[in-house]
Amino acid sequence: MRARNGVARKRRVKKLLKAAKGYRAAKSTNYRQAKQTVQRAGRYGFIDRRRKKREYRSLWILRINAAVRAAGITYSKFISGLHKAGVVIDRRQLSELAINDASAFQALVETARKAS
């Protein structure tokens, strides 16, 4: 009797079709189309996990820039002043301070202004 790959193949197909659940039309039921779609989705997911980090950083920079311009200084002078003053704080936290704690952020602006 010849050995076939029936059980393993069925398991593999079920796993892939489960990953394709929610896709439209044949992309969720047809193995070949589902396989292509799942692979493409995986590629986009991999790329976009890195893209998300870039987009968040730009958002933080935009928020910080808006807050420091309201305080009468440019973003580049603010960041440069913080580095010269030895203040180590990331842009995410700066953005949070700009939104939630204006007095603390204003103190950082003054520190940066004195250092530059």
C-alpha cells in the first residue's frame, strides 16, 4: 500500500483556511487563492509593524513642534537645547508632557532655551 500525505495535508489546509477566515469570496474558501492572500497579508503585516513605529515618531514630533512653537522656540532649537542641557527624555514622553502637563513642558522649554 502506498503511503500518502492525507492527514498532514488536511491539517495544513485547515490551518491555512482558518488564517484566511473573514476574507471575501473565494479567498476564504479556495486553497490556492487563500494561500496567496494569507502570504500577502503576512508581508504587509511585517512591513507595517515597522512603518507604525515611524508614523508614531512623526506624530510625536508634530505634537512637540506645535507645543514649542506656541512657547516661542523652534523644534530643532528645543531638541538641541535639551541635548546640551543633558536632559535625556524621548519624544514620546515629550509629546505626552506637551499634551497633559503644560507647566512641566514649559519648564523643559526654559531649560532648552537657557542651554542653547
